[in-house]
Amino acid sequence: MTTDAAITIRPADAGTWPDVEFPFDRPGAVRGCWCLFFLLSSRELRDNGDEVNHAALCSLADQGADPGLLAYRDRTAVGWVSIARANGFPGWTAPRWPTGWTTPRSGH
């Protein structure tokens, strides 16, 4: 595990989109969910499939919705967390910040 450099946190947006994709490039990483688990029903996630869900998360980032946060070490994205205000998730009414999924880059 690398521990010698500071971690910087940035929102996932249009400018950081290529870095958002790193955890999703691994086989079986999210099974096509693209961190939309709390935004869509299970049926929608399944019926949409990988490409539609990928485009939906990309659209959120492009629109400035900041669908998550990226952790950087030495300018390399090393972690991702899907996070949003509770009012962004259907069915959540309390003032919370639920997280949908997190992943570190191997070795960090």
C-alpha cells in the first residue's frame, strides 16, 4: 500500500470524467450499475444495461451534478465514491449523504 503522498479529493464532473471511469473498467466491478443503484430501480438498472447506465452517470457529471468524489494521490485517481444529498435519491427523506459504492485503486 502506498502511503507516502497526500490524498486530494475532487468532485466528479466533466473535467474529471476520464478518472471516474477507472474503477468501472475492471471485469465484474459494478455489473453495469455505474453507481446509479440509489437513483434507479433494480429493474431500470438491469433493463438499461451497461451502456445506458454509463451514459446516465456521464450526463450527471456533465450537468454539474457531481455524482461522486475522486481521491487523487500524485495526480492519479486512486479512489472513487458515489455520493449525493439524500434528496438526490428517491425514497430518502432525512438529511443524509448516502454513499452508493466505493473503490480504491489496487495498491492504494
